[in-house]
Amino acid sequence: MKFKNKGDKEKYFRSVMDKLVSSGPEEATPELVSFMIFSLIEGYHLQAEWPIIRKVVTDMLMHHEDIEGAIDDAVEFMGGIVQSRRLGD
């Protein structure tokens, strides 16, 4: 999927995450969240990237007061992974 600009990409990812959260249960157990993360990692075939993903998520959780910057970093990071996967195909 191509985006016109960084803002469009951020809006898209926010929309997808909002739909995911709103369609799920009101409360989630650690096991359910773990399964959701596993499903995303496996669905996008990012198993080899898990150490990096884990580090980025940990950093985001530790510095969540700067959520806008964290979202920008995560979108940029994941875009780089997707692009590297496409180049490797």
C-alpha cells in the first residue's frame, strides 16, 4: 500500500488500530494481547525481526508520554522492514 505522505500513513495505521481495539473485548488479558502480537508478527512474516520489534515496543512503552514521536518512529521502523522485505523478494 502506498501513501501520499507520512500524515496519510499515520492516519491509516491509527484507523486500523482503533478498529482493532474497538472490535475486541473491553478488557484483554496478557495472554490475549500476546496472541494478537503473535498473530501480527506471524501474519506479516516478521519472526526474524522480533528482537528489533521487541526493543522498539519496549522503548515506546517506557517513553509513552511522547506518543506522537513514538508512533512516528514505529511507522517509520515498520515501513523500513516492509521495504527491506520487498527488496529481498
